[in-house]
Amino acid sequence: MNSKQRGLSPFKKNKPDRLPMWYGGAPETTRNIMEYVGARTENEALYDILGIDYKTIRPRYIGRPFEKLSDGTIENEWGIRRAGCYWGQAINHPLENAESIKDLEKYRFPNPNDWDVKISAEDLTDAEGFCIIGGTWAPFFHDAAELIGMEKFFIKMYEDPDFIDALIEKCFEFYYEINIRVFKTNPGVIDIYFMGNDFGSQRGLLISPQLWRRFFKPRLRKMIDLAHRNGAIAALHSCGDIHEILPDLIDIGLDVINPIQVFAENMNPEVLKREYGKDIVFFGGIDVNEVLRLGSEEDVRRETRRIIDILGYDGKYIVAASHDYLLPEIPAANIVAMYDEAMKYSMGK
């Protein structure tokens, strides 16, 4: 069984030789892993040694170069400044004074033409035999909230829902159009469409289920339907306690949910698997906050076995940490131990 077959096995009835494994991390984290395992290249470290089964190929930004400003921040295509272009807290809100839909119409939103959606022959060759993840991350909730500021966003959901609808739609349509182009330009290439919007905190949803169903559920359904029409599996990353909307996500056809933060409230893996395991694939769950970051290698191996026993006993599970972007503060030895244990423990189960 090759990585592509293994990576797709949670969605099929065939039993894999072992559970499929996915990795996501900061460049510094990957370099730490390379140094720890003695690898010369990223491919050697992640795929030859660790045995990762998925390769991610995203659209490439080809618009105007982002300039580093005098204060050290970088302004991205949304006009939002951060210490890093796509990470860290937003330190400005370009539409914080917007009060009407007309104000939104005056703003220069990103242009899908600034993204190269064609997957190169080189990338296809590199990903041959692997399960390919593609499309845009599409964090339309975060972009909308950061454009006007989170507090204002939450207030206006109640006071001016039409304004919020228009703002979210502007952000959503940008990503939706890019994804249309991705699938049209690369027919049959993408196995899994993987998007991300964090709807949960560690103690519950950031917004009520009722408001989530009004503003986000229909748009997520539209994105999931696009993936399905193009033969791709639909995956969503959403941190925190999202148990209240899991039935809704299943209802709109979501195939797989990530990252399963098992120590958030109401995210007990035994309960999740029992209640929803027949309807959705779980992806993640090996704790980052305490075990991977602070635990010993044996702690990591023990937790990896525990999560596999709970979420992966039926093969409907993708091995990964409980966050999609592992930071350099996590010891490389612990990351390697997680994948090594998962490979050995799930072999032939």
C-alpha cells in the first residue's frame, strides 16, 4: 500500500496496513526534525524517515510583494499588519470605521488573479504516490473579524447582521473563486480539500450555534459541495470545543474534522468517537499543549497509543497532533516519537 492509498483509506472500506499520518509545522520545526534525524532534505526527514502520507500543495501568491514596514510588521493582501505575514495577532483593522455596506464596497479586497492556481509538473512529480491536499485555507471568518476588529464583529452580528453578512460574503467569495480555479485548472489532482476556520475556544464556541448556522453553515456547505463536485474529500480545521456544531458539519457533508483538541471542554475523544465516529473521520488529537510540548518521549508514546486506541481502532482516523502548525518549542524528539510510535503501534491493527 502506498501513501496515496493509505491516505485515502479512512474514507474507504479497505483496511490500511497502518494508519495514515499527516504533518504540519513551522519551517523552524521542520529544520529541528531534520537535524534530529540526520536528514539532508525535508523530503527525507518527513517522508522517508517519519513516513508522512500527505503532501500539501496550495495556490501561490504572485501579487505585489509585501513590504516590511518601519515598525517591522508586514501588511498582507487584506491590508492587515502582523509581525509575520500570516501569523500572530492582527495589529490593525483596516475597516474598523466601516458602518455600512457602502463602506465595504469602497474597500479594495484581495483579487483572486493574484494567486497562481496551477500545480506545477515539478510539484506533481514530487507528490507522486502521496495523498494530495490542496485548495485555499479559506479562513473567511478570521479575515472578516480582523478587518473590523473582533469586538465590533461580535456586536454587529446582533446589531447589523446584514452588514456582517455582506462582509463575510466578500471574504468568502474571494476564496471560493480561487478554489473554483484550483479545481478547474487541476482536474482530478486534489484528493483532499482542507480549509480552516477556528470557531471554538477551549471552553466552547466563540459565537452561538444559532449565529453560526446563519452566517457560516451555508457558506461551509457551498465550499464542501464544490470539493465533492470535483471528486475531493472535504476537511475542516477548527480549534477548540466545537462539539455543538459537529452534527451540523456532518449534516452539510463534511468528511473529516481536525485538529481534535481533546483537552478542550466537551472534546473527550471517547465521547466524540462514540457519538460521531460512524459519520466523520477524526484527524489529529495527540495533545500539543501538555504532552508533546512538555512531556517525555514515553509520555508522547503512551498518549499516541491511547488516541489510536480511541479514534483509530476502526481505521477512520488520521494520525496528527492536536494542532495543525507545530511550533519550534516542541522538542523534535517528541515529534519523532509520536510518528514512530504511531507507525509501529498501528501496523496491522
